[in-house]
Amino acid sequence: MRNFHLLGWGSILLLVSFACANGQSHPKRDALRGIARMKVAIESLGAETQAGGLSVEQLQADVELRLRKAGLRVLDESGDDLAPFLYVNVHAIKGDIGSFYAVNVSIEFHGWTTFGSGRDLLVTAVPVWSKETLGLLPTESFATKTRQLVTDLSDQFINDFLAANPPEPPPPPRLRPR
């Protein structure tokens, strides 16, 4: 009975994963245009996720390093409170027999917007770009493979960000008169 239960959940996760992957629309690259700096926010991890070997600090370092290597300006926690931010959420549930984790990784880029005016002014974060993935990962490689999923989604964000913000071409060489 337990194996049937496990197989049932595995089938459902694969179908949902396929539906999510095929149902995603193309990211809104235009919303990323002109962004000069950003923060990274990692959602708190559940006890099962931490027990599997992941930490917020490691994910924070992984994502920030990836962004900086690509030339994006990343602010630390004490930076501008209203800077746009890349939000990373990892949610994992250990399987009934303990040999796998069901994992959902999502990354969203949020910008700030305002509604109303005066005393009724509301400032709120709005997701303008997002990607996610679902999977079943073996317990023994859960942390490594989950970090790779986060890296893969981070790379997709970086690619779209750089497509929306291409680097300035270098100036032409100056010719010296002879």
C-alpha cells in the first residue's frame, strides 16, 4: 500500500511539473529593463529542507555570487529598502519511505509600485518575472541537486535580465593623426 501511495504522489508531481513547465508564458523582459541594482531575498526553509542539508545562507551566497559574476549589482541587506529584489523559495517534503524529496523551487523578480495617493498611498511589491520547477530528488543528493535547480533558474533570470539590459558597446578606437 505504501509503495502505491508513493507511486501515486510521484505520478501527480510529474504531471503537475509537466503542466507548469508547458504552461509558463515567456518572461516579461521589458519589466527588467533599466534595473540598476537589486537585492536577493531567500524565503525561510522548513525543517525537512534544512535537515536535508540546505541553508538560507548557502542559497543566498549561491544566488548573489551568480548575479555578481554576470555583472549585476547586488545590494546587501542594509541597502535600499525599496530596491527591487529577486525572491527565491525552496519548499521540500520528504517522501513517506525517506528515499526521496518532492521539491518545488521558484524564483521571482519583484519591483515596487504604488496605488492611491496622500494618506491612502499603498506601496507594494509586484512580481514582474517568475520561473519555477518541481521534481523528485533522491535523499542522498537532495542538497546538491536542489542548489543546482536554484542555479539553473537563476541563470534563466540572468539571461533574461541581460537580454533586457545589453551591455553598452565599447567606444570605437580613436585614431591618432600621423
